[in-house]
Amino acid sequence: MRRNLGDFVRFQVFLNHPFNDAFRGLAEAMSFAIVAGGLLPVSALDLTASDRPRLEMLVAAIQNCHYSVHDLSRSKGEGPQNFARMNMPIEMGMALFHAL
């Protein structure tokens, strides 16, 4: 049975953080702190449905979370052309827009 996530909005926290192995310990610590505080962590890793666009799932997740936490410490360029992935700042902008 699938539950309505809207019923849990005031208990959910959207986590926006790097998913690489170097950040795993901090990500687990954030999730632990959120659960210890009686809340439910939600991240983009939880969003897996091949029949829906990823952006649509991110918008729904952000809308169904009362709080959000964003770690942009790893938003820097990489590789020979110093390209940076901008998904994390964009997700933070989406959350700010939703909050307003």
C-alpha cells in the first residue's frame, strides 16, 4: 500500500548533498541527526521511477518537505575543462522558490 507523502510534509527534510564516497560519512551523519530529531530525511537518491522525469520527481519531493538542508561545499569544477555540476545549486534554488 502506497502512503500519501503529503500527510508527512511537516516531518520531512529534503537533503541536498554530494553522493560520492568521500561525502558518505557526513551524509549519514545528517540523516542520523534528522531521524534522531523525529523527522524523515528525503534525498534525490530516494527518487527512482523510470516512468517520471527526474526534475518532476525533485519538484514533488521538495514540495512534500517542510524543511531542506543544502550542502554546496563540493560545487566546484572538475576535469581538464573545470566543469562544475550545477544540479545542487539549482535544487537549492528550487527549494528557496518553493519556500517563498
